[in-house]
Amino acid sequence: MLACEFFFFNLLFLRYYSCFRGTTIGFYTINESTIELLEHTDFPTIKRRALTTLQVNMGYLCNMSCVHCHVAASPYRTEMMSRELVELILQVLVTQNIETLDLTGGAPEMHEDFKYLVTAARALGVTVIDRCNLTILMEEGFEDMAQFLADNEVEVVASMPCYSLENVDKQRGKGAFDGSILGLHKLNALGYGKVGSNLTLNLVYNPQGATLPPNQKQLEADYKHELKEHFDIEFHQLFALTNMPIQRFGAVLLAKNQFHPYMDLLKANYVAANLTEVMCRSTISVNWLGELFDCDFNQQLEIPVPNKSRRHLSDLLTQNPAGDDIAIADHCYGCTAGQGSSCGGALEEEITEQAIEEISSI
Ligand code: SF4
Ligand code: SF4
């Protein structure tokens, strides 16, 4: 068995069992054991700046059920945000003067209020990001979704862990690669991803093992060359994300005795300058119940924001979280290792001399 086959075998094994939080795998318990290993941390204290982005998980319904999915989304999940919370999002966008609404799931497009929320947010002048799995664009009942996204100038961010059919299908399920290519063609035909187009199409890469992602710019060049040459596909940017030692990936690390070496790798590559741009400083994450978290990773680990008076979306109608402490743990080293990592990819390009000076005030 090749190393990568062993890795995917583990993922398949974990997928079967990890629908149930706290389930034991071998000697390990999913989630709880990684939290215990992460919570005692020497990661520096960081505080919030002005809120610019609201990241919303609309629910766990998805047309796919990928082995690596951190929320175990599938066509059978029923957890979905209520219409009342969707209305509350719109009020918070106004109250907090938020620039960007970042929609995720599950497949956020499958939420019955997705189009309502997008249309209303765009009418407010808010930039909307759709974290799209691409295959949803080809599903029955969603044939008009790509056109809707284009009409509303929604930014599309799509996971594309590799440009080879074999690797993508292993990670996301049989047919995922072909479905993704069809979805990308559909978006390209509408103008998404073209040079000079205002229809933004960005792709997301993450390593398939316990390594740091390669240089984002170089990898982006490789992706652009391969996808253009073999599939006539264009896109704007590639975001190279670092795998977090949590949830299924954390459990795989534990099962393979790689957890501590991987943490050592993240810590050995710590770059203090990345602290200025970690996404939690300007983004807040909301789950389908309206509960607030400092980031999507903390949402997965169920680590709430430290300020007990601001733990629900409704609290943002009357309170500003700027200046609040951020809930940190050892997984935060995943955001600061090497070139840095966030929902928008590597951080290092964002770091200016002024920002580096700012580190002393964190
Ligand atoms: S497409 Fe995304 S949300 Fe859906 S199962 Fe796959 S990883 Fe999870
Ligand atoms: S893991 Fe979350 S809280 Fe920690 S640095 Fe990264 S974005 Fe911030």
C-alpha cells in the first residue's frame, strides 16, 4: 500500500466512524483528544481589530460527502440556518458596517434562503463570497446557480485539492473531478476567472499529508499551466492552505503517530509577522445556530469566543467585538507557519513593514 493510499484508507475509515462526535478510533477519540492536546498553548495572545468579514456556515446539507469534510456534510444532514437568523445576518451586516459576507456549509447554495441572502447582501453593497464545491452547479435543480452567481457578481472560492483526476476523486469521491471540471467550464463560460474579469474565481489547495503547503505563487503557476493546457480552464488566484491538526485530519495524525511531529513542524516554522494578518483579527465565524466563534477552526472545535457577553450573532446588533481577546490554542500555529494560512490563502504577501511594526502592539 502506497503512503497516499494508506492516508486515504485512514480517511475512509474515519469518515465511517466520525459522524459521531467522541467516537473512539483505535486508541483515540475524535475531536476531544485533539482539543486536549491543543488547549495548553504558548501561542501569543491576540486581539480583534475592526470586523470586516462575517463568515457564515449556513448548514451541513451538501450534494457531496467528501472523506476530508470537517463538518461531515452530506445529502442526509438536516442542520440548516433558520430564516430568522438569515434576517439577522442582514441586520448585522448593516450595524457592523461589514464589507464581506463569506458563505460556507455544506453546500451553501442548497440552503433555501441562499438566493435571498445573497441578493439582499449585494443590495447593501456587501461583497459576497460563495465557498462552492463546483459539482453543485451541475446538479438537477441548480442549473441556474452559476448564472445567478454571475448576475450578482458573487466571488467564487472553490476547493481543488489537485489537478489530477485520481487524487481529487480519492479525496472527494468518484466523479468529483469531472464534476469540478464541468463546473469550472460553466463558470469560465460566464466570464468567471478570466483575465480582467470582475467575476472572481479562486481555487483552494491543501496538502494531502502532514506537510506545509508549497510556495503559493509557484503552485498557482503550476495549476494555471496544467488546468489551461489539459482542460482550457482559467482562474484568478490559488489559495494554498495549511492543514489544521484538528477534526479528521487531527485524528489521522494521532492514528499514525504523526500528531506531535506535525505540531513540531508548525512550531518550527512559526513566523511572528503572520500574527498581524491571521484571519480571526478581522473575521468572525457564525454557525448554523447563530453562535459566534473566532474562526471556522474554532467553530469545528467548539471553542467559543472568550467574551461571554458576545457569543451570539444577535449580540453584534448592539456590541462591537473590536479589541476582544481571541480564543487561541496550539492549532493556531497552523495559521502562522511558513507563508501563513487563512481562508484567503497565504498571508505573507499581505505583510507590510507597517504591519510588522504593529506586532509589538498585539
Ligand atoms: S463539498 Fe465541501 S461541504 Fe460538501 S462534503 Fe465535500 S468538503 Fe464537505
Ligand atoms: S486558528 Fe483561528 S483563532 Fe487561531 S490564529 Fe488561526 S484564525 Fe486565529
